[in-house]
Amino acid sequence: MNFELSDEQNALQEAARDALSRIDTVAAAREALEDESKRADLWETAEAAGWTGLLVPEEQGGVGLGPLDAMLIAAEAGRTLAPVALLGHLPATLLAEGDELQQLAAGEKRGAFVPAMPPTDLDHAWTVDPQSGLRRSPAPSLDGNKVTGRVHWVPDAAKADLLVVIAVDGTEPKAVVIDPSQGGVKVEPVVSYDQTRPMAHVEFDAAEGKVVSASADDIARAWSVAQGLIAAESLGSVEEALERSVQYSKERYTFGRQIGSYQAVKHALVEVLRLMENARSLMYYAGWAGQDSPEQFTLAAHAFRVGAGEALDFASRELISVHGGIGATWEHDAPLFFRRAQLSRRLLGGTASAADRVAGELLAEAGARPAA
Amino acid sequence: MDLNDTPEQAEYRAKVRSWIEANKAGAPGLGGAELGKEEAWIAERRDWQRKLAEGGFAGVTWPAEFGGQGLGPINQVIITQELQEAGVPGILDVIGIGMLGPTVIAHGTDDQKQRYLAPMLAADEVWCQLFSEPAAGSDLAGIQTKAEVQPDGSWKLNGQKVWTTNAHFASYGLILARTNSDVPKHKGMSMFIVPMDAEGVTIRPLRQITGEAEFNEVFFDDCVIPADAVVGPVDGGWMVALTTLLFERLAIGAGSEGFGYRADRFAAAIASDPVAAADHDVRHRLGKLATDLLALRFTGFRHLTAIERGGLPGSEAALGKVTAVKAAIAAGDLIADVIGPDALAEGEWAYLISFLPGLKSAGGTEEILRNMVGERVLGLPTEPRLDKGIPFNELRALEKEGASA
């Protein structure tokens, strides 16, 4: 039994924290709200550290590490709201192949995963997030090597050099590598509530691409890895939010005593800790399953998404309320974590659909045959 | 990360497994005692513990000189896992072997160790823990049960204890009592061993919402115990009690799934209803509570790792109970919503639903756990205390004054 990080993983985490501390990405996150060009861009940091090829096997120019290592780095990025572009890039590297994969691994090109959500026990189609509303949109269609369709709210797509698009040929999902600068591809950057994410809606009109050999299982795995990464970013933001909340609750006095001594404040901060520790355990579960128990990976990654999402929702609101009115002002950092929480919970299928998938996986295992 | 056994652990597990295989035909059932058959149930479970002890599978973490095996907590975890896997019960006297025996080993005299430990291990004498009182739970150091020294050096006990598991068939109890009321409350307590059949001891079962009487109330009226019944220093009982509570923490850390609240168990209860299995609200609630239970399970593996490395889980381990209770309450609500009022009739779900409100406060209320974790883990300041440095008898007077104002 060993269910803690290895020495190498601790070192990886520390190195990431150090590398990400050199730019004040939290301040940049505020500036970017009014001027998008002020958004920090840590691609060079990612490239120099070898994160761009983290999940790519060594013989293909990568580092050959696993999902847990990637999640540890994402968590560090989440602490400082650092735009490292790995949420879009890393899942793309799981599907690309050949020259493109080597370019992505080396960081010469930035990838973006243009995801489709795998079928569930209730919905048998591959779908994408809609631009608005609850009805999910069909995944783009594939005809030969031509992709047609529209995908909304794609993380890191606005600055990508290569798109790895999930499109459906009949009922079979395929991954297609597409150069966004070519004809038939429209990338519409969107101004988002959390400007640390360069997001876009992407439209394909018979856009030609390279269909790669990835199977439906590979594609579903890339979706789960993306769930794990966005969850890990959230967990990192929770850690930072809790540290800041605790710090302030020791400095601020009311009625002659520190506010952290009041049970009303203390219990809420312990609730953040409880949700955070639960999410951390789920990250380890997802990392372990991703490496050693693939049949549990879907369940584990989505449970992590649910747990980390709930933790960040609560922690980001608590960070504001511990600070009182000042915590809700533009000048304060707390709203930047709140913005991160608000947008994250609605991306990549949203945390609600992740909860549904957790239930679906467990019900299917228990032999449920849901009524149509 | 590796959830597998080390070679030594695998070897030990194989040994445990083959012993269980050879002996499980004689094991009692897993269930509790049926009404009217309590004595037979207790006798069976005593025999089973004796057998486990003879096989070297009870008190494995106790030193060899006291009948244990001198092994680590991870060996205890392996035994518990294998017993569960085989569907046979573990030892009867979990509290004695897990917490009270180790306390005697840490603080008792040589004579006490010689006299009490071997019969405890063999279940010839079961023990109970006499700490909580009607007016002292979260604030355990506020106990009022008195032990007064007699001219011959013996002690006279007066007071009431509550929430005492197994008291009705226990031979001995470890009791925390006040020996000096003129000093602040933490400084005036002592720990004693009391025979449960001594004159002046009255035991009454305490029925809970479930209808069962898992606990007892125990009354002491001029109950006299000998001078050598003291465990640890006179007036040094608080330190002894902390040792017991430390072993409790270890037990909780090593068995966080011990309540049987598992995501797959609750999912199975819903899976049989096709309409429920397709209902969005049901699925959302199941997905959330299952996430909590999965987190609990893998947090347990983190605690085991800490234990295996020779440490203790951090104080935040106490939050595992909060998560377990919260998720199980959500599960009970959901399953009963799906089944309807039938779920509240006798059976698995009615029991779960009725058991949880009490579990929420057992082993420390949620509020006191959050205080403890907030202060120890997050380093948050304590609340100002009104009892600090005040002699216990003055404090009682102040409390009485406040209550009547």
C-alpha cells in the first residue's frame, strides 16, 4: 500500500510551483478583464519545463509521464490562475500522431482538444457543449477527411496551431488533426468571464484534416483526462483560496478577537478543508486508475471533477465572504478565483453532467437497465 | 502509487486467509443479537474472539510479552479486511483490545498488566469505556463523577456515565473520575479500573431511534474500589484519557469504510428500479453522494499509507466521519424517496436512516470535530474560554448561576 505522491512527483510539483511563481499571473488575470492583451501567457514556461510533451512517450519526443503528473502541474497552475494552455494541449497530445505529435510534444506547436462528450447509459450519441441552453449539440460529422460542424466554448482554442477535433463518422467517433489557418475553419475567440482562458467557438465547413488511428476508447480517455485536468486546476485554486482565507481570518479582528476564532468562520473554513482533502484523494484515485486500473478511469476522473468543482464553488465564495465587503471589490483578488470557479463549472460538459456520469457508471455496474 | 501488498504483507495476508479458511466453519454469524437470545450471541462471540486470539489474530499490535504479536497497525488492517472478505465477524471486544488494553499497557502498573491483559485478549473479561457523562461530552474534562479517597486508601465512586457500549456484559470498565475539585478541571481527574459487578454499580440499557440498545447508562452509588485501581498518576487522568483517544484515532484511520457505506451498495439499491435509474434528479443526487463515498475510500488509503510509514493520520482524518455521515444521510434520503414509505419499515434502509442521527454525534459531535481540526490543522485561533484556570468547584457554581439567571 502506497497511496501518496512519490519523491519524483513531489519534486515535479515543487518545480512547477517555482516555475509558475515568476510571473504575477493573478494580477494579469485582473488586467486581462479590461484588456485581453494583458493576459499572461506561460507557454514558454511550459515548453521549457517539458510539460508540452508530458504525456507523450519518450520515443516520440515526449517525457512519458502519466495523468497524475499532468494533474499535479495543472493544480499548480490553478493556484496562480496561470494560463499554461495545457487543458487544451495535453488531451490533444493523447490523440495526435506522427510529425504533428512530435511538434506538439516539443512545444513547437500548441494543440487544442476540440472535445466531444462520450455517450452515457442514457444518451448514445457523441455530443458537444451547446452555445447556450440545456440541449446538447451533436458532435461534428466526418465525411472522408472532411469535418463539418460547430463546437462551443473550447478551452485554449483561440491560440492553438493545431486542433484535434472529435468528429463522428456514422456513429463512430474519430479524432481529426486540423490546421486552423486553412479554409473551412473559423475560430471565434470569445470574451469570457474568466479571461485567463483563451476560449473560442470553432466552426468547420468541410474542413480537411488528417484522420488519426485513435479508437473510441482512446477518445473517451482523452475526454476523461480533460476532466481530470480541469478538476486539478480547480483543486489548486481551492488550496490557494483556503490559504488566503485562513491568513486573513487570523489578521482581522472584530469585537476584540480574530475572526478565525469564531465558530461560524472556523467551521466554514474547515468545510473548505474537508472538500479540498476529499478532492485531493479523488485526484490520486483518478491518477492511480489512469495508470493502473483503466476500467475505473471514467468513474474516477468524473468523480474528481465533481468533488473538485464542489470544493471550488464553496471555497471561492468563502474567500469572498471571509474578507467581507472588500472581498467583492474589483481591486481584490478574491473575485478572480470566483470567476475561475464560475466559468470552470460550466466547461467541458459541466460538473452536473460529470455527476450524472458517476451515477451512470455505478448504476451500469450494478446492472441497471434505465427506462427509456 | 500502489494499492498492492508488499511481499511481507502478502505473506501475512495469505497466513490470515488460510487460518480463516480452516476455522470459519465454526464462526458465528455477522448479525447482531436477536431479541431474547443476547446471552447465546455473546457466548458465541466470546468463543470466536478466543479462537482468534489463540491463532494470534487478536491484539496483534500488542507487545508479545502481553500476549500480542508485536506487529504493526497494517497487520491489523489486513486481518480486518480478510475477515470482512470471508464474511465472518472480528473480535467481540473492539474497544478493549483497540483502546483500553493499549492504555493499560502505556500507563498501568506491572500488576495491572499481569492481572488484566490476558483475560481481555481471550474475551474471558470484556471491557467498557466510562468517559462520557450526561453533562460532559464535547467538553469531556467537565466530568462530575467523583472518586473520593477513603481513610484506608480505597476510592469511593459517585456519579453517572452514559453512551457505554457493552457495559451490560463487561467485566471491567476504565473510568475517568474527578479526584480534586479545587484545581482547574483538566488537573483534577484520575483514571481507574472498576469491576462492573461491584456493589453500587447499576447498568441500564439506553434505547436509540433504531429500537436497539447499543449503549448503556451506568450509575455509581458509593461504589468502593481498591487503592491499586488507579491507572497512571492520581490527578493525572487527563493524560491517560488522551492516550485512549489517540488509539481511537488510529482505529478510525485504519477503518474508514468500517460503517459499510459504499457507493456501489447504494447504487445497487437504485439500479433495480428502471425509472429511478433514468431519473435526472435521482442520478444527480446519487452522483454527488457516491463522489463523497469514493473520496472517503481513497482518503482511507492515504491514512493507511501514513500508518504504514509508522505515523498517524493527521487530525483532518476526523473529517472522514463527517463525510461518511453526510453521504450516508443523503443516500438514506434518496433510497427512501425512491422506494417510498416502505423503506421506513423494518430492514436495511430503515436501520440506516434511524442510526445516522446518533452517529453524527458519536465519537465527537460534528461541531467539536470542526473546532479541533480548525485549530490543529489550519492553525486558527481558539475561542476565548471562560473556564481556563478556574478551579472546578468554582466553575460549577458559575455555571449554576448562569443557568438560573
